[in-house]
Amino acid sequence: MNIHEHQAKEILKEFGAPVSNGVVILSLNEIKSEILKLNSEEFVLKAQIHAGGRGKAGGVKLVKNISELEEEAKIMMGKVLITHQTGPKGKEVKRLYIEEASNILKEFYLSCLIDRETSKIAFISSTEGGMDIEKVALETPNKIITNKIELKDEGLNKKEIDKIISIFKFNNKQKKVATNLIKSLYKIVLEKDASLIEINPLIITKENELICLDAKMNFDDNAIFRRPEILKLRDLNEEDPAEIEASKYDLAYIKLNGSIGCMVNGAGLAMATMDIIKLYGKEPANFLDVGGGASKEKVAAAFKLILSDKNVKGILINIFGGIMRCDVLAQGVVDAAKQINLSVPLVVRLAGTNFKEGKEILEKSNLKILSALDLNDAAKKIVEAIK
């Protein structure tokens, strides 16, 4: 789950990290009253959307006074920002963040994330703040260091922290602040189930202060049930309506840009299904994992979700029955297809528990369903069918 920059900064502040003073604006009428909470002659106005690259798209403005702030806010509120992370449709700006301007001397990059490969917490540090870290890694990898820390209750020791911040060449005062910042990030990961915290840029001001100038946080969806305070920060305006609907049924769904809808049980099998669709020259319209023990109702909801995408020209269902019974899947598909009046080609590959009973249900449904022998056969048939 993603949250906005202003929300991430509130969490950072709660854990003692250095951030600029700022206020969030949900309506232009709030500017005059909220701006009184800030102590600055210059301000930075930031569009709040769940995407990077806001500055290049006109979503970050330095303003010299309140009059200029109000003018820029009118332009920015309601604007559709298109960045490299939003896709061509962009995202409409529905909230603004106003913070006190900083006199920037140097910019750095710092992030803390879960490294699933090693089951450790990784800290990434770079002298190239304000840039895409992927670009830095590609062009100047020597300007990045990664330190992986064993998960432990007592937190990080001085040696580990010194290695994380060594690339920054801080003075003693800055080291002290940076040490507390590293400890704060580590605590947030543990106590809030954050999967990623990115500070880009982390700055030194001309007044010799260390400040988190921008902040991004992601949280583990699977742990949200025990973090109600984080769930309250969810902004449904920033999520795809289909993905919101999927979350109601506990479906793992991500919308993509292709034409073949996929319904699969198991994340690995879903990835393989998407790969083989691409192998035969088409693109998947979604990632959809119905899980290991889905009910008939859940399968029906998943089927309707796929068909709600107007780009879908055909559907491939690939089920390996283990905990998930093929006959339950088949009945859910039949029920949903009859309700919606299925009008696109449907290919189904069933294997495993009760696959014979599942095939029988599909055959007796009087629906135009193509049966496949295996995944390779299924991908061929659906690609041919939508041609």
C-alpha cells in the first residue's frame, strides 16, 4: 500500500526524523488559514499523487510569496500530471502540500527496504540525490553503496550505521542527526511494516541542517490487518477502481495494458501464464491470482473483474487444482459468464483436484468455452481465438 508524501513525513516526524514544516491542502479555500502555521517567506508547493517524477511534470513549484502561492495552487489543483510512473492517462491532483522552502547546499539519496532474497533490511545510500536511483545505478554505480542488516530487536549498532552513512562524508554534527535518522527508518520498518522508505533527496541546507526533503513509503499489504493506523492513510482516489474492487474479495489483481485477461491460482503460475501469452505474440491484460482456496463467489467476482476491462478481447483461465478444486472454479466461471452474457473467447485449462468434474461442468454449460490440454495449448488457442 502506498501513501502520500505528506503522510510519510508525518510518520517520519513521529519517529524523530528531521523534516520541513508543511501543511496539506484539500481545498483552495484552506490556503489562507493553513499557511499561517508556517514560518517562511518562500514556500514549496507540491502535488500529492502516488507517482514519482512530479517535478518534471509541473507538480513541484518554488513560490516567493503567498500571492504567487495562491496562483500556482489554482493551476495545480485538479491538474492531470503525467509522469513516467503514472502512464499516459496521468493522475488528477486532488490534494496539495505546502512546506517551508529550504536553502539546499547538497542533495543525497537514502532508502531502507526489505530485501526478500536475503531476508535482511537493506539500506541504499548515494551521493546523487534528486535523481532516479535506477539511472545512478546504471551510469555511476560507484556512487551507490548497499548495506544489508540482519533483523534484530536491539536495532543497529554504531559500526553498521557508520557504514550506511560513510558515502556522505558528514561532519560530526550531521553524523549525529544521520545516526538518529537511520535508527528511525529501521524502527518504522519494524513497527509499521513498511516495505520501502525512500528519502530522495536527503539534503544539507546552507544553515548546516540535515532534512528529509521528500519521502516515499510503501507498506506490506499482508500486514495491514494489524496496522489500522496505516490503513486509515489509504487514498482510494489514487488506486485503480478494479484493484479496489479486487481487494474487497481478497484477490491479487494488477491491471496491465494487454488484451488477454488471465485468471490463475498461484503467483508463480500466474507469472508463467503471462510469459507464455507474450511468447505467442500478445500481451496480458492483468495479473490475477485467485488464491489457493477460492470459493465459487470469489471466482465469479474475479471473472467479472476481468470482463470489466474494455481492453480484454479474450480470457485465459489456468488452474492447477490443489487446495483449489477445479469443479468449484468451473461453477464460478459458468455462473459469472451467464450473468454477464460472455461475448469474448474463453479458453480454460484445468489440472489437478476434480479436473474431470470441472471439465464436465464447463461442457454442460452450453457456453462457448475452449478446453486446453496444457498451458502451451491454452496460450495458442486464446491467441488464435482473438485474432
